[in-house]
Amino acid sequence: MFARYKKSGTSSGQPVAPAEAPATTAAPKPAPAAKPQRAPAQPVLPDRERKRKERISEVKVELHRRLLDNLNLSALEKASESDLRAEIADISAEALEEMQVILNKEERSTLIQDLYNEVTGLGPLEVLLQDDTVNDILVNGPQQIFIERAGKLSLTDVTFKDERHLLRIIDKIVSAVGRRVDESNPYVDARLADGSRFNAMVPPIAVDGSLVSIRKFKKEKLGIPDLVEFGAFSEDMAMYLEAAVACRLNVIVSGGTGSGKTTTLNALSSFIDDSERILTIEDTAELQLQQTHVGRMESRPPNVEGKGAVTQRDCLKNALRMRPDRIIVGETRGEEVIDMLQAMNTGHDGSMTTIHANSARDGVSRLENMIAMAGIEMPIKAVRSQIASAVNLIVQASRLQDGSRRMVSITEVTGMEGEVISMQEVFRYQRLGLEPDGKIIGQFTATGVRSHYSERFKQWGYNLPPQIFEPSVQV
């Protein structure tokens, strides 16, 4: 009946591996003696539902095993979705009859969808990956999966069967991109087929089960108008940033994890002229540049023998020989910082990168620390002079307590005063209060300081109106 995608030598008439005996509904355990202060015992319906859910999960595992035993997976690559779903439905129907398991229409439909995801996708994670409202998927062991929506974390009812099930999905992801994860190499960075960033850490390093984090890839790139509409920054700030990027100022986007650094960097890149040659360097390719002349590079970890690693610094050194107009580094976090600063100082104006820092001043300190980590011994004044001449603008992004992401500060680096890097804040986000539902009330405002690069803007044909640098009236 369903032999189209069966392995050769397998027929529906052959005996099938014996399934687990259908679970009989266990008699409810006697309720413990109620304490005087507690309410009466709850009905047993939730317990029955839990047991039925566990039973369906066991059935799904058994059906998945049978699918792997019977289906010719190499032939499935050319199968249409409808044919594969029909095949899975036929095999499931026969197996459920043999196992004497009765499911209603909704449960059967859900089971077939789950099995389809197991065979072709990433199992329980597939439904979360297909949900466009989910930004992050965070797995803390097989029984605990969190998601982030609109900046807020929430626990889902999605689970894996057990740790082996979770490890199988992890292995399926990393093996697809030629990487591995096991006890000898317990953590891995990878990229899903749709571009989503994937990170996993497995036991024994992960104590209570494998840890997985997925930063979902945005199918639609957010532009400057979108971010202004969402309240990430103001129109005046957008006007200023357009002039800064077009006039080839070197920009660093600073912020914490999940604050929107990569999104901001993507948006800023839209101001780059289409005639320029851009090279991007990332550990995990996430940037979505729309220009015509873009060369993308991605670092590579060492192989099983510990050889073959290609670091961001290697890519950056090579990029300098590839005649770039601008170099964009997805994230600077180590010794590649010295090469990035050298590039900014030696004719590659308009380069951009991101760093982890809590403020513009902290960002400068981070750059100093990363130069020290690179093992380069330089006087602190020389280090700061290098930073001051290389970096022109620091854009600070932040995720606020209500989950919203804001560009909380735009700061110019103006030079050196003695042994201190001189900086001035041009725009900031001013918090005014808190609504009853926890939403932050605030406004974007200029600080009243005229831009240090005003003359440069004029020379490039950007005559910014003076009023954008005037502080807003508090509302």
C-alpha cells in the first residue's frame, strides 16, 4: 500500500519489530493525606491528560523508529511534501492499528506533523522555527524550552522525549554544516539552513542536559524606516546616521547580548553607496547587505585533529589584500581588534563592527583590553591614540527592562586630551517614567552639542539642519 519510498527488500507484509505493549491506564495513585491548611485535592483529569501525552510521546518515538527502518531516506530527497505526508500517514495508520492505539483526528494530525518534522526537519523545534513571532529559542535540557517574543521570555509546552532525542537533533544540525559536537568537543557554533545562528553545549559540560540557543534569522531585513517606526531611534538620529555612514565615518555599534547590534549594523549598511566594494567578516554569517558588490567571509573552527582553523583575524588580514572600500566585521571580541583598528587607520574609512559593552566609554575600555589580550605591548597613550584616530562614532544599543530595544546613545570620538580619549554625546534616549503595565516611557533627544563632524558633512553634501542638535522639550 505504501511501498513507494520503502527501502528495497521491505514490504508491508513483512513482520514489523514488536512494539511496546499498549499502556493500560494505570489506576490513580492514592492521594497523600491532605494538610489541614491546603485546599481539597484537584481532579484527576490533568493527571490523565499528562499520562495520555506521555503515551502519545512514546508512540511517536516508536513510529519514528519504524519510519527510519522502513523509509528509503535517500529517495525522500526527491519526494514532494504531499507524497511524503501521505506515506507517513499510511505507515502511521498501520503501526497504530498494530499497537492498538486509538487517536482522535486532531491527535492523529498532530502526530503526522511531528513525524514529518522529525524526518525532514528539526523535530520539536520545527514549529518554533516556523513561528515568525519568535526571536530566540533557548533549550535547557530536553524538558525545558523557552522562547523570546517581543523581548520577553516565556516557557513553552514543547519538549523532547529525552536527552538522546535532543542530542540527535543537535547532531543533525551540526553535521549538515560539517561540524561536530561530543564529549571531546562539547560546544559548537553553527548556522541553520535559513541562516539562523545556532549554539549548543552538551554534557558533561552542560550539567542538566544539553543547552541550545537559536537566534532566528529575519527573513525580511529591517530598514531604517522600520526601526524608526518601531521606536528604536528617532528620525533626527536616522538623518544624522545617514550622513555619518555616507561620509565614511568609522562606526562601532556597542551593546549587550540581544540588544539589536547586528540589526542596527544591517540597517546602517543600507546607507552605503551601491558602487562601493564591501567585505564582511563574521564567525556566523548573519549580515544581510543589499549592495551589489559584497564579499562575505566566515571563520572556521579547527577540525577533529585540531587543524585547519581560520580565525576572523586571518580573514581580516586577507581582506586588506582584496581592495575593499569598506570592511564590516560582524563582531570584534579578541585579537582581531588590532587589525580592525589598523584597517580603519589606513585608508578603509567607513568600516564598521560591533562590540559588547554597556556604554560608549566602556566600549573604548573594551577596545583597550582586547588590544592587551592580543599580546601587543604598547604604551597606554599609544593605544588610546590609535583608538581615537580610528573610531569616529560609537552607537550604543540596549534592551530595556520592558523588552524593547532602543538606540540609547550616539557618541562621537573627537580626539585626545592628554592621555584621555575625548568624547561627546550627540543624541540620547531619555527615560521619563514607567506605565502601569511596565512599559517604559521615554523620548529621544539631542544633547545640544553640535556635531564635531559638521564640516565634513557639508563637504560631502550633507547639510544637516541645526535644529536636529537642539534638545527636545520634555513632555
